[in-house]
Amino acid sequence: MTLACALAWASATGLPGAGPARAAAQDPPDAVRVFLDCQTRGCPDDEFRTEITFVDWVRERTVADVHVILTSQDAGAGTQYVFDLVGQGEFEGEDLRLEADVSSTATRDERLTILTRTFV
């Protein structure tokens, strides 16, 4: 299974149980293990763990199936965020890049919604 397929499958099959009400301990046993390497100011890593529940968030990069590197840079009238998804283990060599532009007038909640939707 490719990295893109695995994440799409996890997103599609995980959505019925997704959301803040679902406990992290209930992650499906076949969930893609994701390590978040947030290299941006004000990283919403706790919110990602709460809102994106179809993956198994891990705290050690070496046990992850996917290493997600989140960076940002100023982009005129806002901030451009880049998610670099680097496959590891069975996904070695399969990398994805996702980008999101957030207006400088966006609230914290709006920014989180845009970033979460970009990842999902």
C-alpha cells in the first residue's frame, strides 16, 4: 500500500470515530503511525492530536510510518504552511508535500481549521 493510499484509507475509515470525543487510546491497531516534527512558531500539535484521530500519533520518530515536518514562512498577506510527509519503513521513499495559505487576518481557530483540513 502506498503512503497516499494508507493516509486516504485511514482518513476515510477513521472519520466516523473522529473528533475530540474519541479517546486516543481507541486508535485502530492498523492506524498509520505519525510523528509530528513541528518547526513553526505556535505549533498546534496538541490540537492536531485531538482533532485528527484517524492516525496513531507517536512521540518517537523512529517508530513512525510517516514523519510529518511542518514549517511556515511569511507569504505576503499571511503565512504559508508546508507539511512534508516523509515515508518510513514500508513507506520509505514515498513522500508527499501539502501546502496551506493562511491569511494574516485569520483567527487562531480559523488557522487550525485550515491546517487540519489540509492534513486530512
